[in-house]
Amino acid sequence: MRRTALLVSAALLTSLLPLAVARAADDPPPAPVDRFEGEVPFASPPENGIFTWGSDTDDPPTLRLSPRDDAPEGDQVLTGSYDISGYGGFTHDFAFAEPAHDWSAHQGIRFWWEGQNNGKKVAFELKDGGANGEASELWTTSFTDDFSGWKQIEVPFTDFAYRTDYQPVGGIDHVLGLTEIWGYAVTLPVGAPGRFAMDGVELYGKADQSLRAAVTTDSAVYPVTQGRTATVEVTVATTGSAPIDEPVTVAYETAGGTASDADYAPLKGEFTFPAGTTSGATRTLQVVTRKDRTASETAETIPLKLTVTGAKAPAATPQVVIDAHGLPYLNSELPVKKRVADLLSRMSLAEKTGQMTQAERGAVGTGADIAADDLGSLLSGGGSTPTPNTAEAWAKMIDSFQLRAQATRFQIPLIYGVDAVHGHNNLVGATVMPHNIGIGATRNPGLAQRTGAVTAAEVRATGIPWDFAPCLCVTRDERWGRSYESFGEDPALVESMETVVQGLQGARDGRDLKDDDRVLATAKHFVGDGGTAYGSSTTGTYTIDQGVTTATRAQLEAIHLAPYKSAVDRGVGTVMPSYSSLDVVGDGLGPVRMHARADMINGVLKKKLGFDGFVISDWNGIDQIPGDYASDVRTSVNAGVDMVMAPYAYKDFHTALVQEVRAGRVSEKRIDDAVSRILTQKFRLGLFEKPYADTSGASKIGSAGHRAVARQAAAESQVLLKNTGSVLPLRKAQKVYVAGSNADDIGNQSGGWTVTWQGASGDTTPGTTILGAMRRKSARLTYSKDASEPLTGYDVGVVVVGETPYAEGVGDVGNGHDLELSAADRAAVDKVCAAMKCAVLIVSGRPQLIGDRLGEIDALVASWLPGTEGDGVADVLYGKRAFTGRLPVTWPKSEAQLPINVGDAAYDPQFPYGWGLTTLTKVPEGGAATLEALGAAAGAAERAGADATGRALVTKARLIVQRKGITAAFAKPFADADHLLLTGHYGEAVRKLTEAYRAA
């Protein structure tokens, strides 16, 4: 029956729906937002409409408008079903082309929800301010589905909190103004299939001043040296910045805390902001502290309680903190080891386990839990940025968190970490380097170190002292979605690129870590993450990432472990275990998650290799260990994990670890070892002396000097695979036709881990696209993305194709991805290459299968993911620099060949590992006799320890040999020669190249 018919039976109505609250006489009538009667279409921005979203292809819910007899409003309701592994939900965005909506007259928003009584939280979000619904501030709240049947959910606007994670763009003003609303979003529960129904979204009630006016303080914590005065600014502000209509009274009093009356002059009183006061007006309070006769003390707190009438009070009570002083650990003249021992001896179990706990910035909000839970570390997940996403905002945010840590009795600073895996890639406007796969293609360890140094300088200038990089994975199967995070498939190549550790950290002994342009590095992911077998993953829809690596002990040490030995020798400060499992043949353990492998973390990494830094888990990495949470905690910590990344479960981890220690299942000795390792790095970084951001280097972020390094790296990463008729380099006088999906897309050429975790197509960050750089080189250029413009009258075509961004297992082949060019890219290649001489550039994180089109392509370039400096690509296209890059991985003929790697017994690739033609003006001449002579000279150089000479001789031999055609008999010794070159066997490398020459 219809809703109107239900009104006949009051008893029946009461059983189905809560009684509506009577509307006050002066309340405005409810304002409908969505009735779900078909007035709002399913459509994507910039149109007015409802659309779905999710973390991967199967996470967006399925939506429909369904006729329902019991619809609370009208005839239809919005219904949906979902099965979400990552995140997913739906949004109603108002049209971009129309003005934003003004909701400021109302008290809140309400809607009908059909409860399933599943106990799950459902997040509800408002989009406030900004240019449009996808460029606005996000304000969030939630309700729990702990009821059955229809219920009207009422949410006053005061319940919404500013969302501190995953804001889509730089912020507006951090105030829920309500005068420019662009829509709302619903985030659905994860972990189990579900369904929902929703109806009648509307605004209700009347706004009053206490809903739109707030009293704030300029800080939550005010550290002060004993005997000095702390100044607290109290501000009144309103949404929309209107003057206050009624007086706002603030009563203040210093009360409670750990400081006594002898430590400060008590303060008590009251003041009023009169009606008409402008938004942003401030009053000042001063708390005077006193010197005492105690030579050494821990920090003492003085809470300043504020009682507000007529507006919202501050979210947290501000605290004045009298700094700790006179304690040995605070003496920077003492050796780090003594400082650590002194501090450790004073700490409680809760304080120690707090140091072992890392939370996500978005989970701690403004940071009150930092002091409450004695947290030792925070991180930004991929795309978790302050608003606005600027260097200044990063520094301000991290300083605010560090201030919170100053309210603990030992004032142990936080160590803040971020995934700066190819530059400070979370920061809009930072210098974005080529991904590691491109750095490996450069074969230039010195350049790798310079990219690390630029990254470190830009990261530290925003207040961040810790980088979760470099990835030392040895990628062995290009179907892996993380292939581009690797320097290559050869452990010798990965080891040679570990100069990036010195670029990040400086000297091997850690003495440079305190400098304002250095950060703590992280070797990840220990160990074997690049060797997982296709089909072995059990994580969601992943096919290979986080799967199982099966190896003999000898294979493990030779391929996957070798780079970590080098990293430890280089003094790397932290190591991160892999999500993947390791199955060592013959050890009888079967596949074991790396976070649980005590034999590898404690036994190999710490004892055998002598690693003296600390081990940080991956994001929720311990959760994948079989067993309950308490078991996960004790297993991982006992295995040697020193700090656990528990982004949103940090309280659970902290509590569980304390309980495990008290129960005797984790020893206090193990806790002390972990905390000592963490504190050692904090002291080395100089955080106790300088916990706040040193922004003196901020002006260099994205600077011409830094971008010049990225430009050189992009140029040297370009690998020329084919160049029939010397199509490349281009000449400025030529008339050039440019096409392809990746020619003019800064997001695509930067790849995943750029501004957001997965990256995105489009103008995500400032930089120069390949097309933009080519236009600077030539005025005779036409661009047609799909090659639909006329194709006649051109000297040469350049088609830039490849992949769109992805990260981790989301990019696994078989998880919505493959190694084939898209249909549009194939069509562009076919059109252009059929009409003129053509060069094809493949912008991708891994090889693409191009064999069926190789005959029609005159020149082929592996461009990898060059980052923001497209000028580097144009430099080699137009001959300003020569092509010198070499393949860091084997380029297969077909997916059936995978995995295929240098050293395989059967080896018949499209292009072998180490392949890379050059456009040097003088390519060496010669034949077998020349190679024999080069081999003898290379052997002599090897014996003499003349590495530069040996490398030059092998390079000369390689360029001679590359003039031959590639066959299976040629490819294997050619690839082996590159491995021998990297391991310093110069004479044998030339002999292998000679073998390839003769085989061809």
C-alpha cells in the first residue's frame, strides 16, 4: 500500500517509523534535497547527479531507484547492494555550472535509512566551499546501523568534523560555512556483502548562533621554559565570517594538570565578546610560570579550562607545558647511546609501547591522542595530505602534531613518515622524479644519489624527517602491480642504485641525519616481495602482489636478500617487511607472512647482517598474520618488528601490546630493544633539539635546480629499443604529428604514488608534459590525441601511448589490467605509422606487448614513468642529449613467457635485459677482432681495479654488438654481459658480448 494509506493506522505507523519531532514555530520549513523520485539522474560530474566510486573495479555499489509501498516519502527509494574490500560509496554532486547551495539557515540534515541491524558504521559527508563538488572541503560524520526497518537519521551540522585525510584539493578555510554546499556522499561498510535503502534527504530546523559560532585557541599546547610566560590567544569565529549576533562569554581557569601551584601563578576570570564582534576577533590570556629549585624535572602540564556561553567551546582544553629540563637524555653533548639508556630507564611500559605505535594523521584528527596514548609516530598514507596541499600547510600540520607530543612528561618528539617514493610525491608542486624502474634504466648511480638528495631536501623542508623509500625489491614478473617501484630484475642493478640511500640520509654513520636536507630512509619490502608467484595472492582481487615467494635458501640470498645486505652496509635507518609470504624450500615451515618470520627479521636482518636501525611494519601488515589480533601483535613484535603501522587501529595495538607484555608473552627485554632502536634514530635526526619544521629550504621545492635533476633523470631513463632509418633524433625543422593518450597527460607520465596513492590521469600536479616539452622544441607540430586530424604532409609522427596510473596490487595483471595497449592507443599507432615514418613512445611502469606492431614502427622508446619533467624526454627526442638508457627488465614477446629474467636457461625475449640503442654521433665501429681486443683490455682493467676504464670498454663492446639482430642465441649472452658488468667482471662481460656477436 502507498505511504498515504499507512496514515490510516496510527498503531501501524508507530511500529514502522519514529514519531516526527514537532517543528518550532519559527523554524523554516524542511527543505528537500533528494526525494529519489527520478528528479536527480544517475550522472557523473560536472552534471547534477548521483554516481558511485570505490577503491577498485568491484568496490563501487550498485544503485537503482526502486518503487516501494513503504517508501517514507513519495513512491520510490534509492536502493543498493555492495561488497567492498577497500572503500566504496556514492555521491550526489550538484551541477558545477550552477551556483552552490546555501544551507546556512538550517540546523542540520536528515534522511530516512532502512536499517539492516548489522552494527556497521556508515559515513555521511558534506562538500563545503571550493570550486565544485570535486574540489571542496569534506566534512564527515557517521551513524551506526544498529536498527531494523526505516529510521529517520537527524544530523545537526555541529556533528560534522573536518576530514583530515584524502581531501581532493587544497582547502578553502577549514570552516563549515554552509553557504556553498556542493552535495553529499555516503561511504558504505567494508568487509561483507550488504544492501541498503535511503529516502527523503532534507534540511531541517533553524540555525542559531551556538551552531555557527565557535571559540578557538591559537594552539592546543603551549610549551614554555620554567619561569617564563605563556601567551594564549582566544578567538571567536563564525561560519561565513559574519559578526556574532549575541554576546559570547568565555570563563577561564587554570586547574588540574601535573604542575602544582608553586610552579605557576593561578589564573581565573571571564571576558565577553559583545554582539556585533567581527569574526576572527581575539583576546589574550597569559599564564606566568615560576622557577623552582629542582635541578631536573620532567614536563609539567597546566590545563587552561575554557567555559563558553553562546558559541562552541574549543574541541580540547589548551595546555601550558613547563618544559622538562636538566635530565641527561636532554643533553645533546652526551653520546646517543647514553641518552637512549637514560631516557629508556625512566619510561613506563605504556610510554615504551606508545613509541612502538604509528597512527595515520587522519585517524588522530587534531592530535589529542598523541599525548593521551604516548604515540611515537605518525604517517601520511598515499594521498593523505593537509589542506591546502602546500609546503607551508605540511609544515604547519606536522608542527601542530609535534606540539601535542610536547604535552607528554618526557616530550619525546614524533617521527613522521611519508611515502616519498619518486620525489615528495604527495605534495602538489614538488619535483616528481621518474619511478625507480626509470632510474634503473639510467644505469647512473651518481644520478640516483642526486635524485635521493633532492627528494630528501624537499621532504625535510616540509617538516618530515622520515621517508618510506627506497624500494629494494627485485622485480621478477612484470605482471606485478609494483614492478615500477623496482630498479630492475637483476639484484646487481638494484644494489648499484642504492646510492639513493646516501642521497636521502647522507653519510653512512648517520651523522648527517640532523641536517635540514636529510631524511631517514627505509629499505623495503623485506624480503622477496618481487618474487611472488602469479596467482598466489589471497588479498582481495590481487593476483600477484602480497602473494607467496618460493625459493631455495641460495636463491633467496642471491636474488632477494643481496640488496638488503648492501643497504645495511650503507647505514639505512629503517627496514619495512613485505606483505608477502616467504616459502623457503626445505625449511619445513611452508609459506609464512614476512611480518611473522623471526628467522628472517631477527635472525638474518638483525643478527647476521647487523642491522641496527628499527623495523617498521607495513600498513596494517600484522593483520595478515593468521590468528586473532593479540596473536598478530605478539607474533610480529617477537619476530623483530619494532614499530607497528596501525593507521586506524593504533589504540587497539597499543592496548594489546601492553597486555601481551604483562601476560609474559612478549618480554620487556624485547620492548626495550625495540624502543632503544627507535629512540636512537630520533636522537640521530636531532628531533629532541629541533622537533619543528625547518622550512628554510622550502623555497627550493619544485625549483629549477631540483627540476633539472629530474629532467636529467627522465632523459637518461629513456631506452631506445628500435631506430630504423635513424628516425630519432628529430630535427627542429621537421613537421611533426603527435598523437596518443599519454602525450599530454602529466598524471599518466607520473604514474601511481603521485599526489594520491593510485595516482590519476590529468593535471594532478605542476609539470611539463611530453607534448608541452616537444612544443618548446618545434613550432611545426600538430597534436591530435586520437589521430583524427588529417595525416598528410608530415615528416614524422610521434605516438605516445601506454598505461594509466595504478599502485600496488590494484595494478596487477588480471586485476583489471593487462600488458596490452588500449584499443585507442593501438588505433593511434596504426593510423600514424601507416601514414608516415613514426616513433612510438611507451609511457608505462612495465613492458607492454608490442610485437605484433613492431614491424610498422620505425622507432620505439621505453619511456617508463618519467615524472613531471617532460623536457627530459624531449631532450633525447630532439638530440639535445643522446639516448643512453638500458632495459632494467627483460621485454617479453608475449605474456606466456612470463616470468622471464636475465640468467634464465630458456631466454628468447623481444628485447633482452640491458638492451638500449644510442643516438651518439659516433657509434663505435669494429667486429670480432675489435671485441677480442676490448675483452683483453677489459680483463686488464678488472685486474687493476680500474672500474671506470672497465665499464667504458664494456660499453664500447655493447654498442658494437647491438648492431646485430636479436635472436634467442644472441639475447642470453647479451643479457648475461650486463649482469657481469654490474658485478665488476669486465673481461667476462666482453667475452659474453663477443659470444652474442658470433651467435647473431
